[in-house]
Amino acid sequence: MINLTIDGKQIEVKENTTILDAARQNGIDIPTLCFLKDINEVGDCRMCIVEVEGRKGFATSCIQLVEKGMVVKTHSPEILEARKIILDLILSNHHKDCLTCSRNGNCELQALSMKFNVQKIEYEGEMSEHKIDDKSPAIVRDFNKCILCRRCVATCKNVQGIGAIDCINRGFNSCISTTYDHSLNDVDCTFCGQCIESCPTGALKEKEYIDEVWAKLKDEDSYVVVQTAPAVRVALGEEFGMEIGTNVTGKMVSALKQMGFNKVFDTNTAADFTIMEEANEFIQRVTNNGVLPMITSCSPGWVRFAEKNYSELLGHLSTCKSPHQMFGALIKSYFAEKYNIDKNKIVTVSVMPCIAKKYEASREEMEVDGLRDVDFVITTRELSRMIRQANIDFIHLEDSNFDNPMGEASGAGAIFGTTGGVMEAALRTAADTLENKDLKEIEYKSVRGEAGTKEATLNIAGKEINVAVVSGLANARKIMNQIQEDNKEKKKCKYDFIEIMACPGGCVMGGGQPIKNSKTRASIDVRKLRADAIYTIDEKSTIRKSHQNLVIKQIYSEFLKEPGSHIAHKYLHTKYSKKEKYDI
């Protein structure tokens, strides 16, 4: 332990603690911009400077380790003046269109400007001009708002193991960009959106489809159906000041109905279809010597990563579409026919926690008989903006229920929203099918938790099944390299079934979820709070296995026949192909 003094307060912290962490542990605030705990700790922006008694100049608190007897001042007049100058220099080359920025009210640069009472820019001068990259269907880059903090670079490189972006050029012309300054659409970007979650300003944002959705809602000739993913309901409330992990399902449904959607359905129901098809596919592969390990395919960022980096291993991926794509296909076929609605007039809108779902919906494979499965994807953040636009008092809304028939879901469908959930849901159905009975032990807690890679060996119907759950693409790369090596050496992989999610922590931490500032991310386990809410939904569900959902049984009986049938493959399955890493 190290004893030191910060702002006159004697404190004790562990050795190898930074001054910044020591201060925060003791309730002393030091402002930061480039700092992102465990991801980007480089001291580039200098907003966190402090004075250390007996030393010349300022110390950068996010990288300076504490020492015995150290005396630190965090807000002397000299420090406050220096921070204000640093902030002024950053603002001097920043497009200050705050009122029309998607991050207005949730921008770390804006918050610091208010904190330091910035009312004018002292160092006005030439401003760099960058083109806006909006070519991709998922992410927009506006580096006129970039402050060169490099948090996005560190996240892409260190967390996701991609490295699609980095700093290019020098001096005043420095900017964050891609290989040869091409669009994110044309390089090794997976559209996971974790860069957006880490960005302190509006330099990175999702590609919005709010105006297009409003236009369809106003169009009397359109029948607009919306579906909401499981992770959205445990995060949406945060956009309205509610506690992290609050389940706002009923309020969310009420808001959507007030906004004018013809039907408000639940993606969890479609997740039950995914489980039916995926569990059947896994059983067929196990019993018929199919390609193993089978790997889940419901995370589009992961699928794009595999297509660009491991095309020779695409046969390991399940052919199942993700739940929201299955949903879209069923709405424009089964639902349209059963309720006598012109399928050409149906517009499907998905509310997702994921940026990559926008890309997925645009894939050429995601249509049946010339009709797109999903027409528009909006994020949790976009939905919150639409609710505000509609002048809906979200917090005081009464709860409403999803519409039928696609509003009845099992607890298994709900846990899709967190890492390990897809695996656990699939195992519940696969185990019952293989054992030919209704098993009571259905919580596979060995595949739960926040570890980036989890392994378990399960005994199902007298057979050992080895599974792995992976979240984050850097971890996915490790396990894919292992499979690649096993295949080269003609060795049997030790796994039978693998779940892979692009985002660390799964969908609850998707790139379209409410953005938390660096201080919140460092002090609160956001993933756990949201995931706990997901598991609570499952625990309170009357039905907790996908194959026991009566709606699922009905639609198979009336339309799909059985899991894996010809018609099920037509609407619920897809294919993958090699994608060039750099399409330039």
C-alpha cells in the first residue's frame, strides 16, 4: 500500500495505482478526455494534468503512478488555467454545431466546456476540413468533430483486434482514418459499432433511418410492423434517466403504439424460431457427422468478420438467419397470408442494440421472393430520439403488451441479449430433444459471466458435448485460429458448439446502446446490470424453452411444418461467402 496526499486529503492505495485512479477511488474528480480505463491509457489529451509537489511541470495523472509521500494538487489556479488552454486548443479545431449533433447533451467535450465555462474560443484560426464518410449502411464518420483522442483506435485494435482505423498524416493534417483513407464500408470494418460507444464526441455515429421510418408511419398505404430486440428493453430507460438495467418492456411497447406502428411485436419470439432451427441443425450435425464445431451466426458483425478473415471456415457457421431477419421473412409470408394483408405493403422495422444489424438487413441474401426481410433498422438510441420527437412522456407511460401472434416468447428468447444466452437457449431445446423428456435443470450457468471466452463440458443423453462461448472479436480470432490449426493438422477440434458475439458482453453492450461516458464505464459494471435484467426476464417467464412456446408450435403446424424443413430453409436460413478484406 502507498500513502499519499491529494488535495490535502491523506489516502492509501495499492502500489501501481495511477494518480487518476487514486483520486477517483477517494471521490476526487479529475477531468479526462482520451482516457478509457483498460483500453486507452496513453495521456494524449493532457486534460488530466495535476501538480506534484517538488516536481517541475505538470504530471499526467492517468499514466503517472503514485509514490510514497507524494503530495498532489488537482485543481490549483495554475492547473485550472492550463486545462482551460488545452480545452481551448481542442475546440479551436472542432466543428461546434452542437445543437444539430447526435451527441448533444451526451458529449464529453461539451460537458467539459460547460464545466470550464467556455464562452468564447481564444485561439481562433484555420480549421481542418474532412469529408464525411457515410458510404456504409451502418456507421457515419465525421472527423470534423474528432479530437484525436484515439479511443476509437484503441477499441478497434485492442478490444476487437481489427485495427480498421488509425491515425494518418502528421501535424495539423493528422486525422483518424482507414487504409488509404477509404470508407469504412470498403475496409476490414465489421460495423460492430464499439468505436461509436468509445467516442467522446459526435465524430462517429450510427447511420440514422429515423426520417425514413417516420415517412412510412405517415404513409397510409404502408402497414408498418416493428419488432424490438431483448437487449433494447433493458437499456432504453437509461436514455430517459432511469437506472442502468431497468426493464422498460411495457413502456417501450406503449411508446411504439403511440407512435403509430400497426403492430408491435417481440424479436424474442423470432429468437425462439432461431433456437428451433439452430438446435435442430446442431443435432443433425452431431448425429450425421456434419461439420463441427457448429458456430452461431446471429451476430452480423461476427459473420462479416468471418467472411473477411476465415472464409475457408464458413462451413462451421450455422445457416440460420438472425432472429430479426427470420421475423421479417415470417411477417411478409405467414403473417401477411394469415391476416390477409398485402405483403408488398408491409414495412418491417427492427429496433436493435446493434449497429451491424443495419448492414445485415442490407445484405443481398436477406430477402425472399424479391421482398426484403427487414426494411429499416434503428438503434436503441434512435428509438429514444423518436420517442422524444413524438413528445411522449416515457417515464410516466402505462405498460402495454406486445401484439399477437408474434408477441409471445419464452425466457430462452430473452437471454439472447447477453453473451452465453444463445448457447444456453439452444442447449435447453437440444437437451430436451436428445433426452426425449422435459428436463428440469435448464440453467447452464457455466456459459454465463463476463469472461471473453468460457468453456464447458456437458453430458447430454449420455454424450459429452464440449461448448465454448466467445464475446469480442479479438477472442473470436483466437478460437478461429485454433480451429484453423486443427483443420490443417487434421485434428478433431475440442469443441462441438461455439457461440460467438462480436460485442464484448453480447448484445446488451451493442454499438447501438446508450453511450456511457468514460467515468461511468470505469466505475459501473454496465454489462452486468443489463445482463442481470435479461436473466430476470427469463426467470419470471412462464415458458422458458423455445420448443414449448405455443405460438412457435402453431406457426410450424400451419406454415413451416418442422424445423429444418424445405420451407423453413427458404424463409429462415441463409448462406455466406468470402468477402474481400479491402474492397478498394
